[in-house]
Amino acid sequence: MPNTTSAKKALRQSITKKSRNKHFSALYKENIKSLERAIKSNSVEEANSLLSKVYSSIDKLVKKNIIHKNNWSRKKSKFAKFAKTLSLKS
């Protein structure tokens, strides 16, 4: 247990940030799963619309410092590659 007032406040802040980060991470994972489902089902229109949604959620996570910028660019390029192969197949 924290002894000082500032330590108590820091504990409260970390709990709040943890719950907020968990919420945004869950939304991000949900978007990714739906995009992967669209890619596996070969639906180009749905995948393209979900791709912009995933990009938006990743951008928000980077802006809030939940994930690192390099992690963001790696995931973004991975999904762009998937979308490109999907559009070439059809």
C-alpha cells in the first residue's frame, strides 16, 4: 500500500490508465479479428472498409502511447500487404 499522498494518487492514475488502455486495446483486437475474417472470406469491399477502421484504431493507440510507433508501422504494412494480395486475387 502506498504511504504518501502522491503515491496514492499515482496508484489511482495508473489504475485509470490501465483500464482505459485495456478498453482501447480490446477495440483494436476486435477490429483486427473482423478484418482477418473478411480477408479469409475473400470479400474485397468489406476488407477495404475494415482496413480504414483498423488504421484509425491503430493511429489512436499510437497517439495515446499504448503501442509503439514501430509496432504500428509493422502492423499497418502487414495489413496493407494482405489487402493488396486480396485485391489481386479477385
